[in-house]
Amino acid sequence: MAKSISKTRWDNLRQRMIVYGIQDVPLTSIPENKTEILKGPEEAAGRLLMLLAVAFSASNSTEADKIADWLKREEVWQIASENEKSFFRELNLTDEEQAKLSFRFEGAYMLAWALGQVEVFPDPSSECDAELVGDFFANIPPLLGETNSLVEDAQYKKLQSIHDEYLFYLMANRYFRHIKTTDKENTSNVHMAAAYERFLVLEWLLNPADLEWDETILSLQDEED
């Protein structure tokens, strides 16, 4: 039987929620502790590169064919989801879709943090700023470059650190769902779009059902309906 997180971790989480204005989350129990990450670090590194490729191509459609060829050359294409493959084949986006997919970078950064490639986790109140973006690109292989060093040497940081970050964004996600269903005003200072992308990748990493990427997105959409 899974154990709950410690009281100290729960108190720290609650305090962080208060700081960011997440104070209306319906809970029935203290969250369970996670004891493993079901996705291997090499797969997470590939997912990082795929999200980076999608985010870049959404805003730079003329480069999408080059990016797709690079993903295939670096053997990252094999982890692309069906929706991502369709994205690169068609690339016919509305302005809203383009803006939404450009936020995939937030998920890529979160995976870089989980893999120890960057040290600072992003502020929940904003998208990654110029300093964090610069640090990301200083430590991640460049687009169209060789990726072996990232994929082959990928290692997760301490599980508890990743899980604590997951729990915060889980609570943020529950908060946003709750105010939507109850038609309440958003009084938090959490950046909703960035928080969703960060939660999405952490849910993909830690969900006990071990869902694939498109399945993870669909499961979150089902929760919102």
C-alpha cells in the first residue's frame, strides 16, 4: 500500500500553494509518495528534444522539414507520438494553435531540469525568462546538432525533488479545473499555460499507468471535461 508524503513535505507544499494563491483545491487526503519514475532517462531526453522541436517549428514553420529530418537522423523520431508526426507532415496551424504549441518549450525546460541539465526550476508565476532560456541552450545540444551526449548520459536528479515539483503543479492543475467547473475567478499568480505544460511532462514521467504522450494529453483533457 502506497504511503503518503511526509508531514514536512506536505507542509512545505501547502506553504508554496499559499504563496502562489492556490487555496481552493478540493482534497480528500494527503498525496501519495512516488517511489519510481517509469520512463527511462534516455526516453525523457528524447521527449525533451521532441518538445523543443515542436515548439521551435510551431513558430518557424519554414524550418519544420529540416527539424523533422534532424529528428530522424538523431533517432528521436521513433519516440514521436502520432499527433506529433501529423504536426510535422501537415503544419497547418491557426494562430491559437501556434501559440499553444510554442509553450511546449516549458515542458522541455522542465525535463532538462529533471535530468539535471539545468539547475534552476522555473518560477510558477511566469514562463521561462531570458536567463533560463539562455541556460537551457547553453546545456542542451543545439537544434540540428548531435544529441548523443544528452541521450546517452541522461540521468535523473533526486526523485523527491521531481515529485515535489510534480505535486505543486498537480495542485495547480486541480485548482484551475476547480475554478473552471465552479465558474470562479482565477485569483492565483500561477502562469496557467506554462503550468499546464510543466504538469503535462511531469504527469507523463510519473503517472503509474505509464501512458504514452498522446494518451497523457488525452487523459488530462478528459479530466477537464
